[in-house]
Amino acid sequence: LSSPPLIINTWSGPFTAATNAAFLALSNSSSTALDAVQAGCQACQTNQCDNAVGFGGSPDESCETTLDALIMDGQTLNTGAVANLRRVKDAVGVARHVLDYTQHTLLAGDQATQFALQNGFEEESLSTEDSLRACHEWRSNNCQPNYRSNVLPNPLSSCGPYSPSSSNSHTQNNIPNSSSSSDHSHDTLSLLALSPSGSMAACTTTNGASHKIPGRVGDGPIPGSGSYVDSTAGACGATGDGDLMMRLLPCYQAVESLRRGLSAQEAADDAVRRIIARYPEARTGIVVLDNRGEHAAAASGWEFTYSYRGAGMDEAKVVVVKAL
Ligand code: SD4
């Protein structure tokens, strides 16, 4: 149990910049919980947090980096999200515009880009030398992982011909290899905030899965999957194999479990167990925060670490979570 102002982060290491930016914002009485999570996600988008969030990471089959993001207000359930956002760096900023200035919840693809440009965001390439090099190395290495479950050639890249593979062969392939708590193992930042007045917010920002089929949207921008918050119960953020996780809406599941009286740990364990009952190989990690400040995490397929910073703490604290 930690006291607010409290920030929970799906990750640590280079992502600590996000925890600190959000914590400082939440400690400033003029910022809301929503402002705080946005500031935290933007800190990592800007400095790329180890190329795992924002521009320059996780190129798709055609070498393009695209972004998914979501931001949610726990008081109103108002949500803004963007999926497969192209050529605009501040994905969570655009998501906040969807929340603040539209009746919609989720905009996708080139039209999300158009919306962003109409609202003053800059059009920029999301590729870097590093992301292009990673893509070209992947291509010269027979293009594994292979998200295509049949032998149809891929017209968009120079990767063909594809070898046959079973359906759902993408399990684990897209997530950076991590048998340890290496700082390179996540692609997704989710932040949860609990303010001293009890208001809560959540955000998620990610460049998704590497070498995905262009147009693929992950779990990040899906309410209830990438993150979810309802201040009458609590909040949750997720990272891992989004193609599988989004089928079971683990964050909605966990927050509703809090409402039904489960502890944060029980709710996190339950949500992950539901995924691995179906997909034993799935690599997952979720963090859960109840509206009193109790927090916990559960994971499968990797050793997961998350971090938090609450009232009176000079720096973020890291928690290591064993796989279920
Ligand atoms: C996705 N959940 O797009 C993200 C990837 C991730 O650690 O979290 N990787 O599927």
C-alpha cells in the first residue's frame, strides 16, 4: 500500500523518466491525474526510453514505425486513443486531443494522422537509423518472426517467400526476447496515477510489435486491454503479447475483479491466469492499482519488473515479479 500522489509504471530502468515526470506533475496541485499520466508518457515518447516507446522503434514489415496510445480518465471513463498512428511522434498527445475535443474514443491510421495535423501536431518521419537498420537486419535474416500463417507471399516487403507456419504462430515471436529483467524487454509503457483527492487516470503508449504486418494494431490503444481505469475501483496497465492479451481484456478483467473485492494481487494473478489457461506460452505483464493505493503485478513467460513512486519517496522503487 502506498500513499498518493502515486504513480505506477509497467516498467523501470530507462522508463523511470516517465515515473518521475508523472510524479512531479501529480505533486503539482494544478495538474490532474490525467495530466500527470500524459506528462509521463510524453517524457518517454520524447526521449524514446531505450527505443521501446515512441519513434524509432519496432519497425513493421515495411520498416515503418507506427504508434498506439490510449489515455483514460478514471472519474468519467472518458477515453482517447490512437491506433496505427503514422508520422506523428506524440501519440498520447493526439489521444488526449481525441479525449478532450471529440465524442469518439479511438481514431486509427492515416485519418488519425490527419486529425493530428489538423490539431497542430507536426508531421515527421518516425524512422531512425537504428529502426531502419533493425528492419534491414531482420530482412536479411530470413524475416523471422513470421506473423503470416500461410504461404501467401508478402507484397509489401522483400521478405518472401514465407515458410508455412501454424496459425497463432506469432505467440511470443513479437516480444523482444527476455529471460531476465533486461531493460530491453518491454515495448509498452503504461502509467497509472492516484491523486491525493482520489482521482485516477491511466495511459499507454507503445510502438507495438516488431516486424508486424502493416496495419496491425496491438492491445495498447484498446480500453480494457492496454490499460483501464475506473476510480470507483482501480486501474490496470499491461504489456506483453498484445495479439493474445487483447482477446481477454485483462485490464478490464482486473479492475472489475477489484470491484468485486479481490485484492490487487489476486486481481492481477487472476487476469494473467485467464490468459495462460488459453495461451500457456503468452508473455504477459500487468500492473494493478486499487483506489486506496494498494498495487501489485503478475506476469507470465518472463520475469517482469514494474516501478512506482508515492508520497514521500525521493525516487521510484522497483518490484521484481516472478512469472506465474
Ligand atoms: C503490443 N503489447 O503491441 C505490445 C507490445 C509489448 O512488450 O508490450 N511489448 O503487442
